[in-house]
Amino acid sequence: MSTSMLCTLLLMEVKFVVRWSLQTKDGARTFDDFLHEGLIEYIDVNEESNALVALYEWEATPETTHIEIEPFTILGIVAGLIPYPHHNQSPRNTYQCAMGKQAMGNIAYN
């Protein structure tokens, strides 16, 4: 792939992302709309091992398959809620994750 073609593809992607975010801000479309259209996809740990995930839009390359919506959730939602985890000892973060999981309720379908 030539450099000019790569730049064109990236510009098209950036224009799409800008248009996508403007439609969301205007209230024309919601998060659920993008989820149903397949623009937003939830992947689990097994799928993530075969995906190339970029943390930010500017880190995306042609090989990138997914982009994180919020970089702080890369460790998971519970771990993302720990304030200043990089200043804590690792066992303290693990303990906080365990306590956070206990505080959440689960829905059971029988």
C-alpha cells in the first residue's frame, strides 16, 4: 500500500469519526444505534488476543482492528474506577478490584 493511499484512508477514517461524533452530539444517533449497526463491538478476552487494539485514534494503523472507547477501561471497569492505581501497591489494587466486584449485583436468568 502506497503512502498516499494510506494517508487517504486515514483521512477518510478521521472524517468519518468526526462526522460520527457530531451526529452523537446533535442527538441524531445514540450509542445503541452505533452498537446495533456494528460500529461499536464488545469483545472478550479470547477475541482480544487475536485483535490489534489501539488506545487512541492517532495510534491506529491499517492493521488495527479495534480502538478503545476510553483508554482507562483497558484494565476493566472495576479496575478503571480505582483512583490513582499507579501510585498504589499492586496488592492494594487487587484488593480494591475484589471489593468492587463484591459490591456489584448480578442478574440471574433461570
